[in-house]
Amino acid sequence: MSIFKVVNYTHESTAHLQDRLTYIRRVEATRTSYIYAVNVSGTAPFEQMMYVKDAYNQNRGKTHYHYVLSPEADDFDVVSLKEFYEVSQRIAMLIAGFYGQFQVVSAVHFDGAYPHLHIIANNIDFETGERFDLPKRRLYELKEAISDILRRVGMSEIKQYGYEMDDRW
């Protein structure tokens, strides 16, 4: 099973958003050819994300979502690195349009035992100025949608840790 997690931070600020964008694009972990951006420039994402936040007066509180997808090692027997990058593009596009219109930057990292994917998403919808929220129900839906993308290319789906959709959500 692939692992998809939302990285939580105890303290967030706009400087933290800039730090995370720098982190996922750093040359020690990725190559520019494995960085992908949706609804934002891949070379100046922080400035453009801040423009949206400032335009809607939404520059306080949570600034972004940081997601990490770690496929199983065996998945790379099924897909090539190029194919994994194409999958990462589909996932970034999915997140960019998940319950709104968001700015997203993704990068495939090579600094672990196996390639993995980092995604930073602005939490402010650039069309409406609404703040994105990720309760359990939406997280479950997001994981299911990403699992569908992974299954289509023969990769392992995301582990859901026992969550099941029911009427309580």
C-alpha cells in the first residue's frame, strides 16, 4: 500500500510557506524537470500564492497544505520514473481542483530509498477567496481519488487506516 499523509505543523506563517516551497524544490532532493506547478508559476510560486492571499485578505492562520505520497518499492517495478512523474502531475491537477481552484506545486524527490512526491497547495481558492478545509470526509475522498489514479497505472493504492465512509461523516 502507498502512504499518503498530510504534514501538520505546530506553527505556520507566510515565512513557513516560503520555507516549504523552497524545501520541496531544493536541488539536493529533486531536479527541475520533476517539479510541476498548477495555477501558479513553478519559479515564483510563493509570490503568486501571497498575491492571492493578500487579494482576499487571507494571510493569517493556516497558509497551505503539505502532502507526501510514498509509493511502495514494488511500484517502481511496474512504473518507470517518467511514468511516476506523469502520475504526480495528475495528482497535482486533482488537488488543484479538489473542492475549489487552488495553486499547487509538486516535486518528485529522490533523497530517500525510493522516489516519493511532495505537494504544497495554497489553502485559499484563487477564484472565490474561500479557505480550504480538510475534514476526515474530504481526506478520505481525496485519498480515494488519488488511489484511483494509482490503480489505473498498476501502482498500489493508498492505505486508508480503517476509515470508512458512513453516515456519521
